[in-house]
Amino acid sequence: MTTPVLFLLDHTRPLEETLWVLGDLCKDRDLGIQVLVCPDEALLRLVTPAGWEALTGHPVVSEQELPKYLEQKPLAVFCQDWRQDLAPMLAHSGIPVLLWGDELPPGVPPGSVALPEFEAMEILRRLEQLATPQDFAGKTVLVTAGPTVEDIDPVRFITNRSSGKMGVAIAWAAAVRGARVLLVHGPMTAEVPDFPGLEKFPVRSAQQMHDVVRDHWSEAQVAVLCAAVADFRPDHYVPQKIKKIEGEGMVLVLERTPDILAELGAMPKHPFLVGFAAETDDVEINALNKLRRKHCDLLCANDIRKPGSGFAGDTNQITIYAPDGTVLALPMLSKQGAAYRILEEIAKRV
Ligand code: CTP
């Protein structure tokens, strides 16, 4: 998204909050949003035009220049307040307004929304929604993310490597397209942002993840299982810390955990099912095997040995396999970019 967005700023709103939120929106130039600010007179006395330009990377838009900028069709106009003197011009422009407040005044252009919270993530999600087809509206998408943790005793556990970033990116991408999202996630390093439409289900073990998915899968039309579920767990949990015995090793007996994806795939009627495969060898053969064996509708595979395709990073290079033989090799993308592409492929099929 490289479309400009106009921010009409009002001195009656807390300046510190305004600077904080705009700073967040401008920080990630990758998002492609061009933040154009039009502060009112009083605000321009508090922060000079040069200050605003340093923050946003773009000269301030004066109120006199507003008609010219509106003609350039920005994606949206964010208003901190509904100014009666500017209302006719904004209404006439037809450009959606994001208005900070609980409700919209009459006469705002179609697509406008009231935003009760002045919060960067929420503004971003709304902007992305305006730029994205709402083809998941009315649909529920279940996502699993992060690792699971299988406890051995109160201080020891086994787990899989996973930051959870890919799953969070999928959840976000689905919400942006209008979905209700159920995110079932293990203990992750990735931050899970709060956004409307997202319901979080934190779990620890594979069994807990399985049980939550089993309770909710029937609500979902789409299930994207990104979690790095531990395939094995200790055959029993020892409630006291296991003590070392001098000179002796230890045998840990492991048993299989439930395979959530395989179990969903085996059901006669299941949501549109997307699996993931992180492979080190024979990526294509393993991916196609997994697609068939777990009855997925799509399988997203990545070669974790490739630079930029690993666990903790922010990028991923994914190839998407479909049962009809379609293979789509995506370029190296940010995890968020890859998530958008995966959602596009799902949208074509549901
Ligand atoms: N998965 C799952 N439950 C498990 C194990 C895996 O839901 N207990 C899901 C993952 O979320 C992912 C896919 O299955 O979507 C990846 O499977 P993976 O564990 O890589 O495949 P395996 O069946 O373990 O095959 P292999 O061990 O041969 O790689």
C-alpha cells in the first residue's frame, strides 16, 4: 500500500498521544502508507511545520491545500474531530473518513468508520481494510500459532522452535479481510496485538491446543494451522523436580501427541484446511506427502535452511501446494506479506 492518508489534527487532543501514534505509523516505511498531516493553527504553534515534516517525512498540508490533496484521492482522511467548517468539503470528496470517537455524524462518505480508540494498530487495520476486499466478512478463520510446550517436571520441558510470527501475521491478514479470527496459540515470543474480531486462546501443550481446536473447529469455515506442535511428549508428568543421580544418565520415554491437522483432515466435513510444513530436505516431496496424508486444501512449505526462511526472522519464502497440482512459489517476503498472499489464495477457493 503506497497510498497517501491525510490526518487532520486537532489541538484539543493530547499532543503526546498524537505524536506517539503518528510516530508508530511512520516508523515502518514498509507499510507503504504516506502519512500527510494537516494540523490546525493552534497545533502548528506547538510543533512547527519542520517538526511535523521530520516526523512524517512529508511537508505539512495546510488547510488551504486540502482541496488539492483531496483531489489526489487519498485512501482515507483521519479526523481527530469532526470540524463543521471542513465537513462539507470532506462529505463532498467521497473519501472515507476515520473519525476518532464513538459514532459517525450524518453525511460522512460511504466506508467511513468511527474509531473509539486512537491507536496505531487499529488505524492501520482500518486503512488496510479500506484497501483490501472484505471477502472474509461473515467468515470465521481458526488459526493455530507458536510452539507447544510439553512439561517433563515443574522445571523442565520439551518444545519446538517457533516465534509464532507467521501465525500472528495470518490472523492479522484474515482480520484485515473482515474475518472473525480464533487464534489458538502456544507460549510465543511474537506479540499478539488486540484487534476487534480477534479472539485469543492461549494454551501450553499439544493436548490443550487440540482440545481448544476441537471445541471451536465447527464454527470455522477456514482453518490455518501454523503451530509448530510438539510431536512427542513425556509419557508421564513428574510433579516433583527430577533429581540427578551421580554418574547415571536418564531415559525419557516419549509418546505421540495428537496430530491436530491430520485429525481435522480426516473428518468427513471440515473447514477449508491449510497446513504448514517447515522442511530441511526434499521440500517438494515432503510437502506433497503432507498435503495428501493430512488431507489439506492447501499446504504452505518453506525450506528452513534457506537464509531468510527460518524461525525467528521477519521474512519467509513459501511455496503453496494445492491438491489439483497447482504450485505457487512466492518470492522472499515479510511474514506479513506472505500472509496476505496466502489469504489471497484461500480467498480464491472458499
Ligand atoms: N501439526 C498439527 N499437530 C501436530 C503436528 C503437526 O496440527 N501434532 C500441523 C502443523 O501445525 C502444520 C503441519 O501439521 O500445519 C506440519 O506438520 P509436521 O509436524 O511438519 O509434519 P509431520 O506430520 O510431523 O511430518 P514429519 O515429522 O514427517 O515432518
